[in-house]
Amino acid sequence: MTAFILRRLGVLGVILFGSSFLLYNLTALSSDPLEELRLSTDPSRDAQIAALTRELQLDVPVPLRYFLWLRGVFGIFVGNPNFGTGRDGLAVIDSLAIAIPVTLRLVAAATVLAAVLGIMIGIVTALRQYSRFDYSMTFVAFLLFSLPVFWVAVLLKEYLAISFNNFLVDPQIPINWIVGIGLISGLFWASVIGGSRRTFWITYGVAFAIASSLVAIIGSTGWLLDPSLGPIVVLLLSIGIAFGVTQLSVGVSNKAALRASLVMAGLSIVAFYPANWVFDNYPGNLSIFLMICVLITTAVFVGLAFSKIDRAPIVRTSVITAVLSASLVFVDKLMQTWKPYMQTDAVNYRPVPTVGERSDLMDDTDFWITSLDIVTHLFLPTLALTLIGFAGYIRFARGTLLEVLNQDYIRTARAKGLSERTVIMRHAFRNTMIPMATILVADFAGVIGGAFITESVFAWSGMGTLALQAIRTQDLNLLMGVFFVTATMAVLANFVADLLYSALDPRIRVGSGA
């Protein structure tokens, strides 16, 4: 395994070196940082040209200048990186230190959401092949494929930010919206569940009644102005999570796993008020981290307590249920912060922002208000990138799973009498994820490119902003700094994909002859 990792790192290092060398030389030869000064009539023009030439080392041949730049980059390994100085006089490393967390926050959130939702829906469409749901999701996927990311971003700003903020002035939901949401919800759930015509219409009616009733209650109670889940809703959702996770992991017929999951769901309500007390009195990332550690430890012990044989799947089920149930308590706390957040002077009852990654006038002393401010600013740009990547995951997951289901080993598993859940989750799904690792890496690189456009639309000061600044000002050092960081992200993503390949399919490892 060590040789496998070293060989992959070596190949990726050569690729990174070659691409950076070509970009540096082509950019340096195609631009002239002194062009503006040469055309200047300033009496000190010659002195300024000489000073800039010394600062940017323009008297050094371009290939040699690249290696001088590369020597500064290698300072990363000794804790003293140097990407040079930008045209604005600031160290490139300082500009990157500000921009990298901004872009990573956006790219990571969008990639995870698009992958999880897209793969889940893609698998369901494959299992419901040629159903109403399959046709509907196919239409949605092709629609999203055709939309440019900047246009999606503009639409989201108009309807989910400006229009929604205006709506919150008097959040009364009209009857046509209540009926419309109910009709769409009914169609969605009836298509997902499928079945006979009778089952379809029963599901449609139940989903319509529940959705329209919830929307009507939300509109009449002013829930949008002061939202919360409360312990009862958290408990009900946690129980649903327990059954869902158990069914997908080992099946609800595994009583030990189901009991462990239900216990963790019950503990979510037991810990509801103590957790809120900790949130109120000891807010901060450290408290949340310690609570997560206690939660996972408890889930492991609960899983071990209910299992006698085949403990690993039961413990895994218990931990996943615990994490998802606990996230509901965290979300509820953020929802409770919604009203005081809107009342701040920085927000002034317009909680969905259209620009920036933080509110300029926001008081950073309140941990939860600050956290909610970050989430609201992240919402629209993340959604824009998620919608674009989401479509690819749907189609690729659907096609891959259908191909896997036609393999001989799947027919053999069914012929042996294995349950359909076991066939899908333990045999088909694992092999479906092998090619999905490829598209995950490609999508990560695509999301970085889309993030550059999204950052411009939403005025985020990330890597995209720096790249545009470097191009406009012909700032070679700044451009190379942006390229090095983004290329390193893409290279590391490829490396992670290689590790996923070897984990999902041991035949790929070097020791197996790959």
C-alpha cells in the first residue's frame, strides 16, 4: 500500500510541475508588466521601470525565473512559503491565506451536497426505471445541464433572496401557493413510492393533505419569522432516521441494529435540553467538538451492547443514526437564532443576503448569530453550484447502477436467495461507487471553476476574485499562486480518488498486479 501511495504521489507531482512550468512561461511571455509604464509621460518613468524590474525580477530569463519562484513555493516544506509579491505590493501568500478558506468553504459544501443528493436520487431512479419519477428526474437533470451557472445564480438572487426578503415583511401564504405546493408534493412522493394506480393515488392524496396542511400552518402561525423544531418534532424525525438508516444498512429485520438505532434516537430527545443548555452557556467550536466525541463514543458503546455477533454493521448503524439525530438538535438551535438574527442592525429583517461571505456590520461576539450569518451567506452560492453538479450525479449514478445490476454476479446473488436490499446495498452499490469516484474528482475540479463565476456574481473574496484580479493587472505571481493552490486541490482530489479505488476494489492495488 505504501508503494501504491508513493507511486501515485510521484505521478501527480510530475503533472503539477509540468503544468505550472508551462503556465508560468506562457503567461510571462504573453504579458508585459511594464507596458503601462512605458507609455507613461511621468518624469520618474525610468526609475519606476527599474524598480519594478528589480522587484519582479524581469531581467532574469523566464525559465530561470520560474525556478526562482518554485524555490519560494518549496518553502512550504520548511514552514516559510514565498509566492512572491503582487502588483498591489502585498505578499501573494497573504492574499491566498484570506481567499483559500472562502473558496474551500463554498466548494466543499457544494460538492458534498451535490454528491449525496445526486447519488441518492440517481439510485432511486435506477431502481424505479421507466417510472414517473425516473422520467421526471431525467427531465430535471437535462434542464439543469442546459443552464449556465451565472444565470442560475442571478435567478436565485432575484427569487430566493430579494423576493423572499420582501415576502418576510408580511409572510402570508396565499391559497394558490398552498394548493400548488400540495400538488407538487403529492406528485413527487407518489412518483418515488410508485406501485399500482390505486397506491399512486392514495400516496398522492396523503402527501397532498400533509404538505398543504403544513404550509397553511406555517403561513398562519408566522413560523417563518420565529422557526423551531422543538423536542417532539426532533424525536419523530429521529425515529424516522433510525428506521431509515437501519433499513439501508442491515435491514429492519436485524432487531439488534434496530434497537441500537432507536436507543440513539431516544437519547437525542433526552439530550435535547442539556445540549441547548451547553449551547447557551458554553457556545463555541470546542464545545461542539467535545459533544460530538461524547456522542460517537456513546453510539459505539450502545452498538456493542446490543450486538453479539457481526458487531461492525450494528455499530456503524448506531453511529450514523446518532450523528444524523444530533444534527437535528444543532439545526433547531440555529433556527431558534433566526429571529434575533433578523433583528440585528446588520440584517434589519432581510436575512437572505445577495453579496459577500459575511455581514460587514455584524457583531462577532454572539457565536450562534455569527454562525447563522455564515450559513445564510453560504446558502445561495452553494445552492447555485449544487444544482449544476447535482444533474451529473443523477445521470451517472443511474446509468452505472443499471449496468451493475445486469452483471452475472448480481443474478447469482439473487439466485442464491439473498434479499433485494442485500443485493442492492452490499453488492450493487459498492461496485457502483467505483466509477463514481472518477466523476467525484472531475466534479470537484468543475465546482472550483464554477466557484470562480459564482464568486463574481455574489461578490465573494475567494480564489476566483484573485484570479480575475491577476488577469486584469497582468500579475504573474498572483496568478501562479492561484493556479498552484487550485491545481494542488485537483491533484489531491485525484489522489483521494486513487485511494478510494483501492479501498473499493482491492484488485487495483499494486500488490494485486495493477
